[in-house]
Amino acid sequence: MSETSPKGTEPHPASPKPEEEKKKTSLKVTVHFRAAGGNTPILKRKKFKVNGANQFSSIVAFLRKNLKLRSSDTLYLYCAQAFSPSPEEVVQDLFSCFQLNNELIIYYCTTDCWG
């Protein structure tokens, strides 16, 4: 006699486990900040791990806080030395497109550098 299991008791092979879902949403991304421009303040620590699910606006706020800038001070951030990401952009998306040596390199300055 062969044993059979009742239908519906076996887990669906394509369904992700809850632990895997958490790992995807809490993926950490290494962000490397590089100062650009003449009188831009320099961070003591340049590499940070941030949650990849966060929006780019959280990086702007984080950097503004660490540089001790006032809300009236200008701060420009650039990805790939070319463009300024939208504040709504997801950090993980930027990382997957523009990573270099497993880091997302963000240039920052207090004056407009790359237009």
C-alpha cells in the first residue's frame, strides 16, 4: 500500500517563505559618499549601510544631518557623477543599476557641480 498525503497539506514549491520575504525587503546597501567641489565639508566616515527599501530622500536627510547643514544650506547629490536621483527613487534600484565594487557611490557638494 502506498501512502498519500491529503491535498492542500504540502507547501506550494513556488511560494516564498516569510524569512525570504523579510530578507528581500531589508536588504542592506553599502553607500559610499564622496565629497566634490571646493568647500564641501568632508565626512569622517565615508561608507554606510542603509536599507535598500528606503527612498533616496532618506539618504539626503541622513547626509544633511551628518554634515550638520542647516535647512537653508544647499546640498547636491549625484549618482555616477552625472545625475541627481529623484527623492522618490528606491535605493535598491539605484544600487542594482549603478553599483561599482558592490557599493553605491554618491557624490555630494554644496555647489552645483555636474548640472
